[in-house]
Amino acid sequence: MIPTVATEIAGYLKHGDYAVAVRRTLDFCLDTGDDTLIENAISWSRGYHENENSKSGKAIPDNFISEAEHILQQATQQHAGISYQNNPLISAEKISKTYSGGGFSLKPINVTVNTGNVLGVVGENGNGKTTLLRCLAGQLALDNGEIKYHLLQKPDAYAVKNHIAFIPQRIPKWYGLLKDNLHFSASIAGVYGAKNDLMVNFMLERLNLSSYAHLTWNQISSGYRTRFEIARILLQKPKLLILDEPLANLDINAQQTILTDLIFMAKGAHNPMGIILSSQQLHEVEKVADTVIFIKQGNCLYSSNDKAEKITSNAIEFETAASRESIIALFGDCNVELQFNGGFYTITSGVLSPQQIISTIVAANIAVTYFRDITYSTKRFF
Amino acid sequence: MSKRPLVPSFLQKLDDKLLRNKPNTWAARTHLVIWFAVLLGLALSVFCYLAFFDAKQYNSIEGWVTFIGLVAFIGFVFWLIYLLRFNVFKRYGNWFMWDGLKSFALYFVSIGAMVAVCFIPSAIETYRANQQFGNEEIVNDINEINSTACKLEYDLLPLEWKADTCKVVDTIINISDEYTVADTVAIAVEVAGPKYHKIDTAELRTKLFQVDSVVKIHDSLYVFFECPQYLFVSSGDADDYATQKIIYSAEFYRTIIRNYKKPDRPALLKRMEELKTKYAASSRYSYYDEGSDEYTNDTYLEKIKKRYSLKRINNGIDNAVNKKYSWIKNWDSFLRVFYYTTLIITLLVFIFRHTTIKTFFLSVLTAVILAIFTGLMMVMSNGDETAILSFMIVYYALFACIALSIYGASIRRAIQGIALNLFLFMTPFVPLIFVALNEAMKYRRYYEPGYNNQVITEPDNTALYFLIAEIAGSLILLILLEPVFRKLYRKWYAAPEN
């Protein structure tokens, strides 16, 4: 398994995917727990980012590849036998919540997250995603049901909140230098002295924030604020990370980067954790989440865990300039259902597979500018 | 870490080290507060040292304290801004035993440093006064001024002593019987006329201590003599801390007046001028202002005082004496002002750091409403001090009960938070309230019918009881802070909301 990570990184380096290679190498070194190696990796990463920012015209600094190979070699040697355990982390059984002031209520819902797993919570605005996350984070009292934190024995509320990190949609403002905040967060989680410096520098490099560390909250964009908040939270080494709409302030590239970073870090041996995140970015969430649940008006309408029982038809969405009539004519008696939502067509069929549907369209020489198999996507419920 | 102005590199290193190793200590910023308090204190000391160059002049120390208080308040606001940026407790950081006590101590030291700065002008004033005038020097000079005035103005001085004949009785029953003809007492009649008045044994003791001379006719009849006033300059506390004592009028009578010899007038006048230069305050204000020399009547005292500017000299001596001994005489008052100011602000800061902003201000509102309610109850029921103190004890018990119910609570309720805040705030003052209530009840009993004739045999230990209560209150707070208050805050603050 371990040589696979090294091979994966070597592949990135070979094909010029240097940014991913740097991030994965940092994770790889962190998992070894060897401070010297981590320091070397940070220094190597810093060289790469400085070169990138300097616009020198060179893609990578001198000796970048050779240093990378050396670091990978050392990390591979030390990494043998290190992996995270997929332990149960949190399980909520039939939890429900009704606000005393308003009419909204979250109906009984079951949730389970293991170490290294990602649970995506999707749904339209005002349908209970944030309420569910706040209940799981111990911020809201439950009306019914029970939450078990498997790694804690008889926890009180403070221990639960020490165990869980919650990043709200609107991140509270930071005061003082960003770097001081990161040192402080590491320090309150018991990361002291030289290790504190090492971890802060690591996190800054890992999320490519080093050049912003000396700034203040008001001097960075909302996207970077989200990244800094994630860095701060990760330094506190939570066992469960709950993020409410973390992608809202990020550009499309940053969304992908942050999500994959979170997945890599969740499955890392350094601090394996579970992640629960809510988002409107369905496809991005579905791509990384082990489980996706869809909430509408407080009800959990769908969970990807039990998709086999609920999904009885296949569906694709696609974008084309062709007319509805010409598309319907293609499928004749195949008993397909065609819907148009103003942007995309959605074809649903209980008989044809997604591959057969798209093959039929392509074979008819109809120009398709976009298509996606949404058979198992929560997109079908929107 | 950014470079802060006026912060030396060693402190910057300490700051870095604390940030990485002791987040709770770093967040309190006590090291920076102490540093800036020391800097401000030093600058202020130098400034005051230069400003208070003449101890005989009046200084508006209240104005100084107000000004420095404002500067300290600005410093306090700055500190709060930095303090509120980082909070280990509200970030659910790692929990260590004694962190609460440590935080409280750090806040106390920080606030204490800011409060202490306000005392610097007074301390420097005292230091300067002691530097300028010695304890013995002032007393000797007072005696010299008075004796010189007596020698120079002998012709103006009255020589007759006042006499008062008194008959000692066990108890004065009828006040109207005060003056009675006593024709059997020849010497008394000769000196004071044929009347005497009755005094009891207590007043006899007082008179024997106070009067300049006494003639005992027999066991129950005394003639008390009072010397004319020959003190033109004096200061009540001047000889409290000197081996030399201020010479009073009778002594001047015996040493100068009774055997008067013509003095070397030019030499005395020159010496008087020197003493005037040394002590006369230029300002017409003093701590015990005797007024100016301009408006005087025609008594011998006023004439002499006016002739040698003795009122201004007296003002100067008063100013110097007051400055010299203000810390020795008032150290306990100063300590209490410092301690309680620091304690109350520390309690407020500690509460603010462990509660929500909303609950903190609701607690303040609750305290104000309860104060108004209690005041109204007092007005409507003609209640006295004991009623107010009893109300406070009831409130405290109520707050304690509600706060302790947090142990069994599963959600965060504002009312429990408010009660917890007020429970904590009142705790150091509860022993004081109990002692005050006890004293108030004793005081009230003295005025109950039939109590007047009882003899009070128990010694008056009120001050001691209050001192014990003050210490006990602080100890109780410190003992309960970690195991009770901080645990309650932990449970309450982290609990889910409804």
C-alpha cells in the first residue's frame, strides 16, 4: 500500500503535476512523524512555492526533482506499517430537533461516520443542513435521539467540543496576525515549543498560505479566510471535522483542492479524522464523500448508503442545442422520460443504462457539450 | 510575530515562547502589561519627581490621580482589546487543573499593575516631602517659630490663665443643676468666681489629661487652669513620627513668658525670615487651609500671625506634614482602594472571559434591576441597613442555588449563566456582608428600649472582624474558583443551546 503513495507521487512528478506532488509529499512525510524529514519537506515545498510566486519563468527550482526523490526515498523507508484505523467515530440515532420559536423541525435521522470517512450533507437552503451539523457538533440540544462519540468515554459537553471542530458558514473574524492565531491554535491543542513551529509551518505550506501568514484577517480574501480557518482547525487536531458550506467562498480550483486536501488529511496517519460537510456543490461533494445524505424540509430523503434499495432507474443529464422532439425521437419505444430544467436535459430510464443512453445520443450525431451520470446523485432530488 | 514598539527583544522572545508553550499565560498578556506599567511608572515617577519639587506647596493630587487614572483606563481598554482576541476556554482548548486560578491571578496582576500606576504621584509626593523635610526638623522648626514669635511679641501676649472649678459626682442626673454656688471653696472663688459645675469621673479623667494645670481642693473639687494660646503655628500630626514633640502653650509660658528676657531682636527677625522662606506656601490653598493673611481680626493671635505671615507658614507646614505621612497614616486605606478596585475589575474580566457576551450584560442588568428593586423595598418599608444586607444574603443564596443547578442541566440556559456570574461576583464579599449584618444588628440593639443603661463590657473588635471577613472572602473565592466556579462554567458554557 505504501509504495503506492510513493509511486503516485512519482507519477505526479513525472507528468509535471508538481503542485499535487508537493501536497502529497508533505502529507506523506507528516505521516512518518519524523520532524527532520517534515522540515526538509517544508523547506523543499517552500522553494517550490517561492519559485512559483517569483515568476522567474522556470516551472520548478533547481534540484527540485532530485530533492523530491531523496525525500520520498526517506519517507518510504520510515513509512512502513503506518496507516490509520477505520474506527467508528460518531453515530447519531434518530436525532431530531424542533426550534421553539419557529415551525421548522429536523425529523429523526441516523448518521454514522468512521475515521477517515467523509459524509456529505446536501439539500436546498433552509432545509435543515446546518441544524443537523450543529446538533452533531453538540451546539444544539436534541429533542430526541442520541449521539455517541465512540472515542470518548462519558464525555461532558466541553470534551465533546474539544473533540470536534465546527467551521460555520460565516467564519468569525480573527484578530491579530494570522500566524499568531495558528500558533495559538496549535498550542491550545497541546502542540508546544519546536513542534508548534513545525506544525504551523507545515500547515502553512500544506495549504499554500505561507506568503499570507504575516497578514491580518482584513488583508486576505474570503477564500483565503476559509483556508486559514481550515488550517487553524486542523492544527487543533480534531477527531471529527464538521464544515458548513466550506466551498461557498472558494473558486472552482480551490474547491477541488480543498476537498481533496481534506480527504488526504482525513485518511492520514498523523491525525486521522472523520469529516462531515454540507454544500450546494453536489458534484464536488459526491466526488469525495463516502456517504451523501439529502435533506429536504427536515427529512432525510436519500442516503447513498442505501442507494441499492431506492434507485430503480438510471439517469443522465446533458446539455445540447438539439430540440426536445429530436431527442425523444431517438429513443422511440424505450420508455424514457425527458425533462428540461432550462439548462440541461435529464433523461431517466428504467431499462437503458447510462452508457446506452449517451451512446444513442452520440450515435445520432447530436452535439453534446456536457453530460453526467446522475443515477446515484442527489441531483435527481433537486 | 510583529515587532511591537517599546518592547525589548528579551520580552519579544518571552512573548514568542509563551505563545508556543503557555497559551493561557500568553493570552493574558501580563508580561506586556507589567512592562508597559513599569515604563509608564518610571516616566511618571520622573515627571512627578520634577513636578513635586517643593513639598510645602499645595498639589492637587486628586487631579493627578484622575489624570493618571484616565491614562490607566486607556491602557486597560487596550489590554482588553488584546485579551479578548484569544481565549483558550472559549476555544475549547486542552483543559488543565489550576488554569482558572492561574488566569485569575494573571488578570489580577495585570489589572493591579494598571491600578498601581495611579498611586505613583502620591508616592512620589511623599518621597519628595520626606527628602525635603526631616521628621525632627519640622518639629524643631515649629517649636522655634512659636518660641520666636513669643519672644518677639511678648508685649502683645496675654498672661492670665483661665480657671474652671468642677465638682466631681458619680453620675450627672440633672443637667440644669450644672452651676452651683460654692462659698466654702475659698481658693476656687478667688480664681474662678463663686461657681462650679459638675462633672462625672469620666470627664475628670479627660480634663486631667488635657488641662495645663490643676489644683485639687479635695477629692471631689478641682480647679482646672488653661494657659493662653501661644501656639501660632502647629500641625496635628507633625510630631507623631518624631522623637521631639511640639511644645505647647503652657511650656512656653514656663520657659519664655514667666521669666521673660529681652531678646536679640534683629537676630530673631532674621531667623524668622529664614523660616518663612523655608515654610511659607506661596499658594493660598493647603490641605488644611487656614485662609490668607489678608482678612484678620484684631486678636493678638491674628495680629502676630499677620505680622510674620504665620498662616502661610502654617499652610506650608501642613502641606509638608500631610505629604510626608500620608502613606504611613493611610496605608490601609490605600491598600483597600487598590485591592478592591483590582478585585472588582478582575472579577468582571474573569466572568467576561468565561461567559457569553449576552449573558454578561444580562448579569449586569440583573444586578442593576435588583438594586433598584431593593431600594424601592427599603423606601416603602422604611427598612434599615440590616434589611438591605439581609436582602443581599437572600440574593446570594438564590444565585448559588440556581448556579449549582447547572450540574444537573443538559442545555445552556441564560438564567443559570446570569446566576453563576452573580454567584461568583458576590462570593468574596459574602463574609463582609455577614459581618456588616451582625454589626448592624448589634448597633440596632443599643437603641432598643432598656439598653441605654447597660454597660458595654465587650471590647470593640469591629475592625478586626471586618479584616477577617475581607481575608476570608478572598480565600473562599480562591478555594472555590477552580473546583466549583470553573467547573460550573465549563459545564454551562459548553452545553448545547436550545
